Amino acid sequence: MSRPRLTLIVSNDPSCAEAGTPQVQSSWSKQLDPYRLKAEAPDLWSSYFRARFNSPREVALFCDVSFQTALNWWGAVTSPASHIALLVILTDPQAPEFFQTQMGQAA
């Protein structure tokens, strides 16, 4: 006696949407290029920190990081980790708009 098999059929064709329902983008990677975002992240963060803070020392105090780390962010050498991104997003209501504007200018 053979066991039943599960067959998965995948279609990459867009499905037919019902009338009146909006089409949703199938993938964020089609809207945002992950490689480009990673490559441009240090410059984006540097411009954000320069717009919001007066010096790398203020960045270090706000983010609770070493002065050298803040200096690296300020100079676009590296970009912050995810917990700093969350800190910024949760404490600065204008941050998402700032990044969206910067990404729009770069495109």
C-alpha cells in the first residue's frame, strides 16, 4: 500500500485579483535592493546623525556607545546595529520620514 503524497505546485504568474481589491507588491526586495541598502547605510546614518546631533560626542551619549563608535558612524565608516536603529525610530518621530526622503534623493 502506497502512502499519499503531497504535491506542491508553484506558479510565479500573478494571480487574478478580484475587482476592487488592490494589487500588493509581491516582494519588498523588488522595492528596496538589500545590497544597495547595505552599501548606502553608513552614509544614510551619517547624514541622520549630522542632522540631529551637533557632534559625535552627543551621538555617543545618546546611543550609549563609545566615542570611537560614534565617530565611525559620524564619518560614515560603519552603521549602527539594529538596537540603535530601534532606539532612533522609537525616540524620533521624524526619523522614518528623514530616511525615506534620503532614500528618495539617492534613487
